[in-house]
Amino acid sequence: MKNHVWRPLFAVIGIIVLILIARLFYVPHDFGIHERGFMYGWYRNNNIEDWKQVKVKYQGRDYCKDCHSDKYESILKSPHSIIQCENCHGPAIDHPSDPPKLAIDRSRAQCLRCHFPLPYPSSGRAKIRGIDPDTHNRDFQCVTCHNPHKPNLSIR
Amino acid sequence: MISRRDFLKYTVKGAAGLAVPLAAIEIVNPKKILADSQGIGKTRWVFLVDTYKCVGCGFCVKACKIENEIPYDANVTRTWVERYVNTKDGRLFADTPKGARDGFTTNKIDLGLGKFQDVKNEDIRRSFFVPKLCNQCENPPCVQVCPVGATYQTPDGVVLVDRTWCIGCGYCIMGCPYGVRFFHPKYHTAEKCNFCYHRISKGLKTACVQACPFGARMIGNIKDPNDPVTKIVTTERVGILKSEYGTKPQVYYIGLDEEVR
Amino acid sequence: MVHGEIWTLKELFVLPNEYIYWSIQIVMYPFMTGLVAGAFVLSSLYHVFGIKELKDIARFALVFSFALLFAAPMPIVLHLQHPFRGINVMMTPHFTSAIAAFGIVFFSYGAIVASELWFLYRKHFVESALALREKQDKSLYENILYLVFCALTLGVTDISQEALHKDEKAIKTLAGIGIPVACFLHGYAGFIFGSVKANALWMTPLMPVIFIMSAVVSGIALCMLTYIITMELRKFLMGIKKAHAVGFQTKEDLKSVEINVIRMTAKYLLFFLIAAISLELLDLIFRGYTAVKSWDVLRSVIYGRDFAAIFLFQYGLGNAVPFILFLLPGLTLRRAVVGVLLVLFGVFMMRYNVVIGGQAFSLTFMGYMHYELPIIPHDWETLKEGLFGALGIFVMPFVLFWVLSHIFPIFNYEESH
């Protein structure tokens, strides 16, 4: 009793011990310092796995090749061969099981992404031919006349 | 008056009390550095952007938003494309409407607050597009400032966010000099480009690289000398963004200009 | 809707992900911690340096500092997107982050203030506990009070002269340790901003020092204000009860004590105010003189867009006017009240101009962001990060102070030492 001065310190130590015990139960066991050291590598290791589990949606044109070989072949011969199928047809995800049908973007805006004329020097955009959407058949979808798989001015 | 002896006593005890939590961390997590040494030394993901090839179509942004489940109409995005327009009378304009999710389909510059600037093609001295994404810095300031260890750098150099651990303080958003971070509208945790970690770890390209028709975007492993990206980065003249911050960004640019912010 | 979009207006070239993510609650946060630190420093001026004139306000300031301490982390909690995960800061602290220090600094500071209070009021706890134990037929309230006081004694009932002498020594030590810790608590709040290299306005090593100085200013000002209010209330109550002979104090006694305390404290307020203004001006001049890359956009914000907020409200109304008010001879209570209110407003504006001003321009240095404080709340987010959230935070310490004053008698407490 004679040294009551230390009582608050005991109380504080008690609280710290409680926090440390709580920590044991609260913090996941794979949380710790990893390869990049404490500054850049202080994390829950399983989170890397979590990120790897994210579903792949864009499968790439090779995914389409086997079933849609005709389309695949035809577009490869056109200037649009550089464009991925999924840029217009939407992500395949698990097509044909899920989704069974893909929603095709046939909007004028889709074509204008490249074909609105912006003759910017030192940008690849200057080399792409464009149309003025305000004067060029403004009420029609581009695909009414142009076949995106064979755009070589071959009117449908 | 307090005696010197008493003072020292208090000081030592106080310091000991403060040191306890620091020491405890080491005790509770013994299996550090060794953990998993598979990736070390083999892979360091880097990115290469060729601004000459970019046409500002925005397919990369669209693909990114869908691939990485960022609500399509939310005004945030992991990657975006900027347009710079330098006029003959010396003015500089730049914009990135909706992050160029729908590309650039007008020559009007978006000035914000619903205002637009019409720039005639003949007044343009030069103009170009610059795609942006997370630089996966070698010294990421966003990771340094995270108070809880919810964002970190993987052994192969990608900065990830742990959505189960992020408290949403926004310090990392403030700490990023490149403005690549934001709060995910659904998960309300810090969100950023992670080079499509789920894709590159399966050997695929990132969604933006795959979606780009012009080859303006490339991803590669700088530790592989035969990687096309490595060859360009090591043999050609490439630039990085905002080197003055000392973050050592790992997205390299061909055709970068002083006026690119 | 994206967080921040509702109160952010973008102009010219702003990056798509840029919003004012740190809004009014982050203005409140350094404001409140500043008040904590300032109140503590004020109380320590008496306990450590033995400035006798501050004796009356010192005890008061300490209790108030304790009340503020609980309110200080609230703005951060309200601001977090995941408030319930806030505990992670204590569980997996990442010490390379300035915010991670929060858990440690806040906890040690709280421990110091609580311990100091314990020593200061130990005699009262013991006496109250003993008195309540003796009492027959305790009401429920008294029973609870009895338990509280028993717990507060921490099992020590020794209140001999010798023991009380030890208390006094402990208080002095704790107050001594407390000053650097209080400065650290607030200096680190400045460090949170000053160390953000991505932000051209925030990044300066002066930031922590500026924050500490203005913290002490605001802390002293709030203590003076609350002191005057409580003294006025007591005088008012005395008037009603017509009990002129409570103890040794009369209405006139109180009045003379009050104005003396206020005049004395005002001198210290002035001293810290000068230090704070000098540092802020130094920062401003230095930025203009060195004029690095970011200066163009900073200048347009400081001298253009935010001119009124910075030069009229912060420096003019918040610094210059109270400076003159306090400097004029014959300080009256009324003038002091106006002065401290303006000082508090000025410090608040300083926090506002730092936090919001730092986000008023884009990382591109080619665009601006305007902040529109949500006033009428229409959802949880605009409530907590709007006018009412901020006001709630500001009122909170006063409520806490009222609650605490039931356990720690602030006035009419006869000092044993």
C-alpha cells in the first residue's frame, strides 16, 4: 500500500496486455512481414490468393476461334483484324454456358471511338479515316451500310 | 521538485511501456521474410505505353472497368486516357471525360462544370493521348502511408489492396502522386489498378493490353531479358511520370512530354 | 455515387479519380486534437512551471482536456469508410504511416492525462467512496456512484499527508512528460499532412510545428471561453439562490478571480498566437520566394480562389482582430469572449484552409476542385460528413465535460496541496 503511486501504471499495463491478447484472436495468422520488408510488405498473405481468384471475363479472340471460325477468319483479313472480338461483342466470360448470348454494341458511338476525325499530329489517331457524325447519315447505325468484319468500303 | 532519480525511473518505465506493443508484433508473427520464396528474383511486372500509337479509343478503359468489376457508370476508374492539346498560340488544354471510357468523340475539350472549349483542328500545334494506370512504384508511397497494412507490394512488384482489412481512411489516396486510387463504390475500400493480377498470374495479358487494338499498351517482366518490354525499356529512350517524387514508377512511356502531368 | 462526388465540383483538367476525399471531418480532426493538446499545455504551465496565476484554470483545463480527448478520435471514426475496422490501427499498426502512430500516441497520452487526473482527484475519490459507504438507504444513483468511486480509487484508500505529498510529485512528473507527448500528439497530426509528398500545399517540414502552435492557441482560447461560461453560470446560479455565503466565495470574489485569470491566460494566448502567425507567414513567404513547379497553381488558390477564406477570415478576422483586442489595455470579459471566439474561428479556418485548400487543386496542376459542404443531410454520408456531423463533434466535448464534472469536481474543491 505504501507505494500507491504505481497503481495507474499497473492499470495501463493491464490494458496493454488485454489489447495484446485481443490481437491474438483478431489478427489473421498469415498477417505479417513479407518479402518487401515492413514498409512495403506488411500484409495478410492469403490476400494475394484472393486476388488471383478474381474471375477472368475477357477471354481473347482465341476463345472464339473454334466455334466462330468463319467470323474469326474473315475479320483477320480486314483492317479491323487488330480489334478484339470482345471489344464489340462484350466479354465472353463463360459463353456459351454463361452468358448464352452476348450483347453486341452496334452503336454509332462505338465506331466513333476511332472514326471521329481527330487529326492530332504525333498521335496514331491522325492516320484513321473519320466521318463527321453530324452530317454523315446521322440517324442510321453504321452497321446498316458498313460490315464491321469487312470494312473495306464494301457496302452491304 | 522531482529528484533526478525519480525522473529517470519514470522515464525508463514509460519507455518500457511504449516498447511493449512494438515487441509484441514480432512475437505474434514469427514466420516473416521466409514465407513463400517462389516468385523472388524471377518476376517484376512492368508496363510500357507507347503514346504515339494511342488513338484515344478508350477500349482499354471499358475492358478494365468490366474485367475488374468497377461499376460501369461510376465516375472512377482504374485506368484512363488523357488528351493533351497544345495550340499554336501557346495554350495547353487537357481533358479525360469519364476517364475516356467512351473514347474521344468530339474535338471540344471538357473544361468541367459543364463547360467546353472548342479548339479548331487548324489551331492545334500538337496533340496526343496518354493512357494512365497505376505505376506499381518500386517505392509506393501509398503503401508507406497505409496505417493498417491493408495495401502492400507483392514479391513480383504489384501493389494490391486487401478489401477485408482496409479501414477506408483515404490516406493512400492522398499519398498517391498519380491519382490512381479511389474508393470502390461498392466495397468502400481503397481501389486501384493491379495489372489485372488475376490475369497476369495465369499467364494472360491484362484486360487493357488485350483490348488495345493498336499495341499502345504492353505488359512484361523486366527480369526476363527476352521479354519484348524489357528489350524496349532497356534499349530505347523511355520516360516515367513524376520522377521527382522518388517513387520509382514502373510504367514506362514512349513519347512522353514535359506537359504530361 | 462515388465517395466525395457529392461535395466536389471539378473544374478544368482534374484526374478522374480525384475528389475531395478528406472533407469536413478531417478539418475537425486536427481542430479537436489541437484543442486537446492546447488545454493540456495550459494546465501544465501551472503544474510544471509553477505559474501560480494559472492555478485556477489549470485544474479546469486538465479535466477539459480529458473530455476533449474522447471527442478527438470521433471525426476520424465518422470519416472512415469502415468505422468498425478502425480497431485495425491498434491491431496491425503499420508504423511507417503517420496515422498508425495514432493508436500509440493517443493511448499513451490518454494514460498520462488519466493518471494525472487520478492523482489530482484521488483524495476526492476516497472521501466520496467512504462517505457513500457510510450512508444508509442508498438510492440507485448513489449505489452506482459508490461503485464508480470505489473503482476509481484503484484499491488505494491511503490519504495521509505523506501519500498526498507523493501524489503531488507524481502530478508534476506526469505533467512534465505530458507536455512533449501532447506536442507529439498534435505534431503528428501535422505530420500526417506535412509528410504527404504528393500534395504540394501540405508538404512542408514546418507543418507539425505550425500545427502545434495553433493547437496551443486554440486550446487556450477554448479553455478561456469555457472558463468564462462556467464562471458566469455560477454567478448566475448564486444570484438565483441568493446564497452569497457559499464557502468563502461571493459573487464579487468570483468576478475578480475570473478577470485576473483571464488577463493572465490572455498573455500566454498572445505569445503562442504570435508564434503561430510567424510560422504560417514564413511558410507562405518561402513558397512564394522559392516558387517551385507547384507555385503557379498554389498562388492561384491562395491569392485567388481561397483569398477570402485565407486572408479575410483566417488571418484577418481570426488572427489580426483578436490580436488587437487582446493587446489593447484594460481587457474586459466581454472583449475576451469576442477575442477567444475569433481566435477559435481563426484556427478552425486555418485547419479548413489546409485540409480543403490542399485538395482545391488537381495533381495535374491544371485543374481545381471546389468543396461544397453538405448542409441539409439526405443520407448517412451527408449527415456524418456534413454540417451537422461537424457540429455534433464540436458539441461533444462540452457534453462529456458536463458528465465528467460529476466525477471530477472542478470548482469548490479544496486543495490539500
